[in-house]
Amino acid sequence: MSKYKKEKRAQFSSKFGVIAAAAGSAVGLGNIWKFPYITGKFGGAAFLLVYICFIAIIGVSIMLSEFIIGRRSKKNAYGAYKKLAPKTKWKYVGLLGIIAAILIMAFYVVVAGWTIEYVVAAIGNKFANQTPEQLNAMYADFVDAPFRPLLYQLIFMIITAGVIIAGVKNGIERGSKFMMPLLLVIILILDIRAITLPGAAAGLEFLFKPDFSKLSSDAILSALGHAFFSLSIGTGTLTTYGSYINKKNNLVRTTVDVTIADTVVAILAGVAILPAVFSFGINPSEGPGLVFVTLPNIFLQIKGGYIFSVLFFVLLALAALTSAISILEVIVAYFSEELKMKRKAATIWSSVIILLAGTICSLSMGPYDSLTIGGLNLFDATDWLSTNILLPIGGMFMSLFVGWKLGKDEVMDELAQGSHIKMCFVKIFIFITKFIAPLAILAVFLHGLGII
Ligand code: TRP
């Protein structure tokens, strides 16, 4: 039995609700917008392979660690450490995660806003009769014009905040349940069209035939960061969701299901986009605009492309929404439980902070793109700092926490609720959390920063 005080807390109502919410968090812009463009930037297959290794070795164990910390404590990402390790410094791991969550939201809402622009463009049939060059110009003009991206970012933030104010069950669960399978079907249709385009073979080769000489230390660090970003780990998002999961749920199963779903969607998105990039003569290292420039070209090559383009961008915006609510929930749960704010006030204040930071990120894609830090504009710099640095550091400490502080017996006790777990599995898991995951993260860091 647990030695901690029993606590009543809002909970997901069904097992399917848990999977849907956690998968809804993981599957988002990271899979469909970010994965293809960074795979393009870092040279394709070798990057993909390293990414998959990081998911399998580090990602899975840290996701499970977050669920354990959350369900065991039934607290927000900061309060969890105060409860499980009172009067220690571990709570700063939670705080770091909340800062990372704010930074991630700052650029996430910008791109989520773009998806709304593309919904509107798709409905207005704006892609029709356009050449690849014109579609490229359409994207460039849009991000450059200061007003519309900011307007859509604001609209997206208001919708996200609205869902959060509506509460855990009603908002998050209902929203995630039925959209994802439909999105998957549309991506599969895009895949089929993309790989049958003339010249698509070069794209498939790029994606699946590794050339390790292209693999820079920057690419390895980015593969690590993206593994965290895509699985929604490192900020306490899944710690917070874990706190809403009841004891009948099998945490190991949930972790495996969510990881597989997330990775499959990313690879399928890559198969839809990279072959088309080669076929249309687009530069694979084009950057954040890659998906927005490439996909409209594919829709023009499909019968019923109009309908598919509308559906696709609507579902992409919804996938962004289910991810954004999960990030916002971390911040709101912290503000409301630790700083004792009302949930509504907590949501409004965190949204205001995010919008201020988001405005800077948005403007740095257009009018202020000459403002750079280390060669990156402020959008890319915010992404780099939060994704490649803060998430892995957060994850490393979460892993150390589960391995060294909670330890074998508590982990066994927690995992045994809702599943038939074997002690040897727990031992392997503890070994990974104590040594393998933290050391691997450290090694990638030192290598990425040029120290080894
Ligand atoms: N995983 C989401 C995506 O791929 C984004 C996301 C949601 C996230 N919650 C997170 C990223 C927590 C980092 C941390 O789009």
C-alpha cells in the first residue's frame, strides 16, 4: 500500500480516454510539421535512425517515469516532487519543466496559428492552379506580414484556453477521441499519392537509406531533443496527465501504445512529405515552412484534393489543439494548485504570458528576422533552447528521481496497480532510469556542445 495520503482528484473516466488524451498530447505539430522538416535539414535516414534509437531507449523509460511520478503523487508537475520528496531540491525539476512548457507554447501557438490560416486558404480554394513557386511565395508572404499570423495565434490561444477552462474530462478527453484515426487515414492517402509521384524514389532513399557521414553532433542533439518533444516528455505534461489516471490503468501498456502511435504517425508524415519534396524540386532543408509549402502541391495532384486539403488542415489544427491543451494544463495545474489561483484566472494569466512570448516568436519569422542569437532567429532560438536543452535536462532528472529517489520497491508497488508486472522488468527499468538514460543524455550533451 502507498505510504502517501489518499487524495481525491479529477480523473480520466475510461482507459480509452487515457490513451486518447496521452496520444492526443504526443501526436501533434511535432509529428507532422516538425519531424519532416528537421529530418530534411539533418540529412534524412541516419537522423531518423538515431531518433528511433533515442525513442526506444530513453523516451519510453522517461514517459513511464513521468506517469509513475504523476499517478503516485496525484499532484501537478511541481507539487509531485514536494509530495514524493518533501523538503528536498527535487521540486526544481518541476519548476524547470514549467518554464520549458511556457517556452514551448510560445512557438507552438505560432505554428498552430499558421494551420488556421491554411484551413482558411484551403476552404477558399487558394491552392488551385498555383505553381510550386507561387505556393512557396504564398507561405513566405503570409509569415512575413505581421498582422495575420498574430491574429490566428490569438484565436488559437483563446480556443486552447477555452478547452482548459471547461475542465479535464469534458475538454481534453472528448476532444482527443475521434479525430486522430481520421487524420491517420488522410495521411495514408497522402502517402500513396506522394510515393507514386515522378521522382519520388529519391525522397524515399533520402528517408530510408542512411548515410552516417552526414550525421553532425548538432543532428544527434536535435534527434534527442525531438524525441522528447514528440513524446511530450521532459516538461511534466505526462506527470500532470499521470495524476489524472486511476489505479486500474496499466501504465506500461499506455506508454508502449502512445510511443508506437507517435512514431508511426511521424514516419508516415515523413513518407507523405519528403518524396514530394524531391518530386516538386523543393529544398529538403527549407525549414519550418516545408510542410506548408509541400502539401498543397500534393493536394493539387489528388482527385478530390479540395476536400482532402480542407479536412487535412482542420485535423492538423485539431491535433495541434490536443497537444497545446496538454502543455497549457501543466502550467495551469501549477498556477492553480501551488500559487492558489482560481483555475480560470490561472488559465488567463498563463495565456497572456504565452501570447507575449509568442508574439516575439511570430514577428521573428518576418519583420524581425534580422534579430538573431547564435545565428538563429528568436523563433528558432526559443525552439532550440527549450527542445534541445531544457527537455533533455528535465528528463534526465526525472529519470534520476525515479531510479535513485523512488527506487525499486515504490516503482514496483505503483506499476503493480493495473497490471501484472514482473520484478525482473522493474529491475531492468530501474537500471535504465538510474544509469543508461541519464548517461546517454549527458553524452549527447557533451558531444553536442563540443566537449567530447
Ligand atoms: N508532442 C507534441 C507534438 O508532437 C507537443 C507537445 C505536447 C509537447 N506536450 C508537450 C512537447 C510537452 C514537449 C513537452 O506536437
